Amino acid sequence: MGKLENVYGYLYTASLGCEPLAAPHRPVENVVSAQLWAPDCVKHLNMFVDFLNTTQPDYAFIMSRFFAVAEPYDNGPDHLNNDAVYLEMKSQLKKMLPNIKKKLFILDSFPRIWWGEIENIADGIKEGKNLMDDLRAIESRFIIAQT
């Protein structure tokens, strides 16, 4: 993949505690504040899709811990086609991917995001830094979904 030109910046959206791919269906354990935000997560699923539809990005990044949807499998890990969380995530991806021109990066298990460094991503790309080289270095930490 060559250099990315015409990088104009970045936009982001977030929702406290809510995941972009699925909402919790059962009480979230080990998160005391979950009862405050978890009930509203279902309506936030559309917010994430609408954001991508409005922005139509070339690349999108989902940075998530997946703690809100860390529910037990409905029928065990061998029967995902009947699992409510899996089906909801699959449905969300089907809504999101048509709005992303090139690639969606799903980054899993980030312990913490350094907000001050996020602003440097677009500058690095403008300077000719190859984003893919940096991401390949941590490839075992993420899943790529191509559109």
C-alpha cells in the first residue's frame, strides 16, 4: 500500500461504556457504573452507524475493550449462528461496512488511549509515514475487516 495523500484530519464519536458493535443484553458484571449507561446502549448502536454514514470515511477505527458485551455464549462457542451478541455484531458490521470506502480496523483490548497522540495520526500520514507499516507491527492485536 502506498502513501496516503490528501489527509484532511479525523473525526470521532464515542459513547460512555457503549460498544459500537453490540449492546449488553444482561447486567454488566464488575462495572459498578454500568447500570447508569448500559440501558441506553441499544440506541447508541444507530448513532455509530449514522456517524459513518454521514462522514463516509476512507478508513475507520473501532477502539474497544468489548467488556460491555462480554456475556456468556447463548449456546456455547460452537453455535455462534444462534448467539444474540454475535448476530448483533454481524448485523452492525453489515450496516457499517458500506459506509467505509477502504478498510475498517477493529482494535481490541486497548488498556488506555493517549488522546494527545491521536492528533498526530493525520500529521504522520501527511508527512509520508506509512500507516500500514505501523499497524503490521502490532498485527496480533487487531482484526481487519475489509469492505
